[in-house]
Amino acid sequence: MAWRDSRRSRQRLLLFMSAIVLGIAALVAINSFGDNLAQSIDDQARELLGADLVLSTNDPKKEKLFYPLLKKVAPTTFQKTNGHNVVAKSPYEYTNEISFASMVSFPKNQGVRLAQVKNLTLGVSNFGSQNSYPYYGEWQIVPQSAEKLWRDQLQKRPKPYYALVDDALMVQFGAQVGDSVQVGGVSYKIIGRVLKTPGQSTVTTTVAPTVFLQFVSEDLLQRGSRVNYKYYFRFNQGIDVEKAIKQIGPTLEKEGVSYDTVAGRKKQTGRAFGDLTKFLSLVAFVALLLGCVGVASAVQLYVKEKIASVAILRTLGTSGRQAFLIYLFQTAIMGFLGAAIGALAGSAIQLILPRVFSNFLPITVETSVSLPAILGGLGTGLLISVLFSLLPLLAIRNVSPLRAIRNSYEDDLSGRDPLRWLVYLLVVLFIVGFAYLQTRNLMLAISFTGGLMLAFGILTTLGLGLIWLVRRFFPASWSYVWRQSLANLYRPNNQTLILITSIGLGAFLIATLYLTQGLLLGQVELSASGKQPNMVLFDIQNEQLGGVKKLVAVQKLPVLQEVPVVTMRLSDINGKTDNENRNDTTARPPKWAFTREYRVTYRDTLISSEKLISGKAPYRADGAVYVSLEKPFFDRMHLKLGDTLNFNVQGAPIQTIVGGTREVEWNRVQTNFLVVFPSGVLEQAPQFHVLMTRVPNNQVSAQLQRGLVSQFPNVSAIDLGLILKTVDEILGQISFVIQFMALFSILTGLLVLASSVVISKFQRLRESVLLRTLGASREQILSITVLEYGLLGLLAALSGIVLSIAGTWGLARFVFEVPYKPAIIPLVVVALVVTVMTILIGVFNSREVLSRPPLDVLRAEV
């Protein structure tokens, strides 16, 4: 019966199920992409790291610790030659890398920018003809001959020295291969442009473009400079690096040396991008739920059309349960077909996702068909279509045979049914369960479901409120076209609620994206406004401070802040070292407390970005040193006032007492610290200075930076204007990704609109005939259609915009804690685009209503 009854309704059933196609397509595409991404990370983890083991430290003296430790896990093999033991094969090869931030200049156009400078020095190495950096992964350089020239001359250091420059940096300053770049007063010849470095994404190079130097001047490596030393190791086959690091890892951590292995990098990268795909899966799931709203509404209309057929079946002896199953089978089959189409579409869409996310990926994603993603999409589509169809289908069980000879059937459909509450519960449990499978976090899944229900509830309330307002304050004095259009918003089988819910949620996603992006940019711009600093000079040595201040004064710029910075490590807390704290079963500080490097300053008062929470400002009393800690840092360390912290400052121990806590505004463009010492303690310690000023325009900024490069090559400058531009570019790329996902929600909402219009086409055709027979012209009917769908689209867009304004206000008020002023232009654009698309789809699907003569419909009725 399900098959036979569907013969005249299959096209309509396909429209019902088409609402879930895009949601399933998005879900399968994202999950397939996630599976392929995980596999690619697994395959390319070695290329991400560039070696089997990487050790990092900011103290070059720590290098002497590495090799005795490595000999324990990778012993050197010897062989007898003329009675002597000779090294047969080194168990590993290694490359040293020095990296630091520095100002670089291009003499060709006098361009200056802060960049990441790297220098490679080969230890025991065996590069041969291998195209790698330093051991694994493809290093893309143009021209290709530049890499061989670089490696061949790396140890020889011919003059002029060679440099490889990041492509983004060369494009910014219009530099070409053969030009020169200056770093630290030394000129380097550019022999190639670096298109891609293993383990780096496009976003990373945008934030910190890299310059690879063949030789680094000692002036750039002065004491106090923030230099990082990395050691890349490649081991012979048969050596278990993970097992080895378990043996030597504790010693390295104790000495403040960080390490990274292939397995560690794989886990770290997989977790980061795994979270991304889970988040995007939830976004796709929202599009799928929008489709389900369309399914429920469409099935509701379908059931109303089938009441007469159901009543006839009941008179022939069919039970309510059998009638219910007939139409449940129909929707289940159509749901499976819709899921199958969506799965095929999703498998095709996933082919373009690596391009969409290419700027954020440090690897090349190899795409292939993911069977788990397809099967998951099929199962989800079938389950969710049946689940959301149950609500209207349950009414079929209550249809009386008497409805075959009566026109009224509302009593059968509007009666209370306890099974409806069971279906509601199943829907909520399904959403929670799906969210949990994606996040593996029950509280997050419940929060997601709650937020989703809140959004749907608010949009539904807005839709019902709009219907009530139109009905309550109906403008009886307006023209006939306007009155008919407004009446269509609340008449039987109206589409107001479903469109405001589906299209409104899509508009909400788009509007929230733009408002949040503006909020983030506005936060940085607020920090750069007024008389606040917009230029930061750092790595200034004690003997350079006077000269830098003089250079700033020559440019007639103010010194808004000058802060000394001292680097140190934490030795013990309340007399307990790292190992002793690990054995303590009570609340203990986190592991990183003893391994991280602390940069602190000294002063006796708080600054404008700080507020005292407890205790006092930094002070000295009775020979004791009382320091002030940032409150969240204080909490994470599980400390209390009066606890003792012993620091190691370049080998000199300093005992301190926690004397107070502060709240710090980290978004302010000025120096902020976790730990602040009182004056009179650290003045003689090795230190560097940070100076802040404000430049009026780009020309003065360029002059100041050129002066720094020529007179103080180790001093670096951060231009906030450049930061704003970089942040804008990154947020633009993030916006594109989120817009791409939100597009599924918008398209689903529009598809629901199209399906709803087609479903109600017959009823609208009859209304059109009645209007035509009463003398209405085609132009009037077209105007009524345009106005109705224009109002629906506008109301849906406004509902989503109102929700987005409320949401971003919450972010501004409680998360970012900044003044909130929504951007009007993006909201107007969203409202116009959504409204125009709604009108176009509504008119296109209603073209038959406008074109068919009344007689055709009357004959069909007869």
C-alpha cells in the first residue's frame, strides 16, 4: 500500500526529503574531510616535524647535555680497523637552527618589517641530494636551484652571504631574486623565495614571515635577546625514539629543554584539527536540523492532504496502526533516498574542502572516499527523517472512518497524544547523542543542544509574535494587494513560522559572523585609539636604552612607557622542587610551572591596565621580597598569599613571597606581566627593555624603523597598524570558512522554502483562480506574491539579525568586556540578500499560478 499510494505523490515526497539533502551533504563532506585529514596527518606527521626528534632551548649551553643523553639510547657502533676501534656509523645526524625575531629591511625600496629570522648550521649531517628541510618534507623554493646552492654553500659562507626569503614578504615589498635584504647591519643576497616550509600554513607565514640566513651576526645574539635554539635529529632505522624520549625526557624537562617527537606532533596536530572538524560537523548538523524542520512541516501538509485517503482506508478495514505504517514507510524510503543523494553530494563536496581550508593546513590533504562517513550520513539521514516525520504522522492513527463523509478533520489531528511527548524526548536525546559523538564531552553536547533549542525557541517565538501582531493590528484601510499579502502571513497553511525558523537561523549564522569579526577588530582598534601606544620597541639592551630614547626624541615622538624585563625560572614553591611536588598527593602546581620561562618586571605601583584584587602591590619589608601575581595565574598555581616562590635568575637564587594578586587587562597594547617584583631587587640582573611610543602615520613609522635597523640592529619593533592589517586578513580567511559552512544553512532554508511553495501550490492555484474570477489581474497576483515572499524573507532575516545582535552583545559584554556597537552595513546587506533570494524563489515556484488560466483549474476540479 505504501508503494501504490505513493504513485501520485512521489514527486511531492521527493520534495519533502530534499530538505535534508544539503544537511547530509555537509555532514558527509565534513566527516569525510576529517577522516582524510586524520589519515594525512598520520602519514605526514614526520614532515610536519621535519625530523625524528626536535629539542628546543633558549640557552645554547644546554647543548652539551644532549649528546651524553642520546648516547644512552642510540649508542655509536664501532669496528676494528688496524687494531683500533673506528666509528662505523653514527646513530643519528642533526642540524642546529637559531631563530629569533628581528627587523629586516629591503634597500631597494627601504621597506622595513619585523620577521622571523632563522639560521641553519649543520652538525653531523648527510643531506646528499635530498630535498628536505631539514630532513623530512618538501621545502618549496623558487628557483629550484636555489636550495642546492644554499646547502652547498651553507658551511662555506661566501660573501655576499645568501638568504632565502618568504614569498609573502617579497610580495609585500616588491623584492625579486637577486635583490638584497639587510638584517643586523649585514647585507644578504636573496637567492630564492620560499613558497612553503614543511609544518607551516599560509596563516602562519602571514603572521610571521621567515627569512633564512646563511650567517647571523653576533650583534643580533646579544645577552638578553630572545633567541631560540632548535636541534633537529634524524636517527638510524631500528631506534625507537618514543622509547628513548621516555628515558631522557625527565632530565630534559628538569633542565628546561622542551622536546617534540613525531608521535607528539601527530597527536597535537590531530587534536587541533580534529576539534575543527567536530565543530564544523556541528555546524553541518544545524543545517541538517533546519532541513528536518522543513520535513516536519512538509509532512504535516502532506498528512492533511491524505486525510481523505486514510479515512477511506479505515472504512475498508485498515487499522490506525496500519495506516500510520503505510505513510511512515513512504517517508522512510524518501528519507533514505534523500540521505543517499546527500551522501553522494557530500563525497563530491569534500574534494573542494582542502582548497577551502588550505590557508590553515600545514599539510597536503589526500582525498578519498570515506566509507564510515557515507554510512554515517545514510544512517543519520534515515533516522532523522523518520524521527521528525513521526510528529505529524502520529495524527494518522486517530483519523476516524467518518472523515470520509465529513469535511472537518481538525478534531482528529489536534487531539492530545501522549506519544508526541515520547517523540519530543527522542528528538532531544538524538541531538544530545549526536553532539556527544562529535565532541566526546557530555556537558558540551548538552550545552550545544540547549543553545540550539534556545535559538529555535527564540525564532519560533518571534515568528508566532509576528503572526499575532499582523492579525491583531491588521491594516484594514490599506490597499487590496497589501491586505491580501499580509493575510497570507497568518492564513491556514501559511509559511511564516517555518521560514522564519529555517532562513532566520541561516541569517543568524551569517550576521553573527560579521558582527563577531567586527567585534574582534574593534577590540584591537580600541586599544590603538586615542593616545595609547601603537609602536612597541623591544630587546633593547641596557647600554642601548639611552640611544633608542634619543632616536625616538629626534622623531619628536613621546616615550609612553619604558619597562625593564628580566628572564628567570622557578626553582621551588614553599621549598618543594618539581620532583617533590609531583610526589605530593595534595593540590600541587601544574607541570609547566617549573619548565616555563618567566619574564618579569619590577616596580612598586600598579599601572592603568591592572587592578588590585587581594593583598598589596609589590613591596619589600624586613628584607623580604613580596611579589604580585596575576589572579588567574595565582589560581592555576594553587597558591595562597604568604607562599614562597624561589626563582633562578641566570644562576642567582632569589626568594620571594606572594604578597598580592592583580587583575590584568591583556587586550591593552602595553606590557603586562604574570609576576611583578618590587624595585631594588632586579636592577643588576641581566635584562632588556621594552619601550612604547605612538607614531602619527606610516611615514614616521617607517623612518623610526629604518633608524633602528641601522643603529640598533638587534632591537625589534611591532607596528600595531601592520598587526591590524594582518588580523583583518586572518579574520577574512576565517570568515570565508565559516561563510562556506553557513551557506549550507542558508541554502537549506531556501530549499525548505522552495519545497513549501511547491507543496502548497495546488491550494495557491485555487486561490489564484478565485481571485482571477473575481477580476484580479495577473499584475495584482504577482504583486501579492512578491509582497508576501518579500515580507517573509525580510521578517526571517530580521529575526536572525535580532538574535545575532543579542548573541554578539553577550560576547562583547561578558567575554570581551568591550563597548558594543553593531555594524549596520553588514546587517543591511544580509537582510537585502536574504529577502531578494526569498522573493526570487517564491516567484519562480509560483510561476504556474500566474500563467495558468482559471478554466484549466476549474476543469481539473470537475
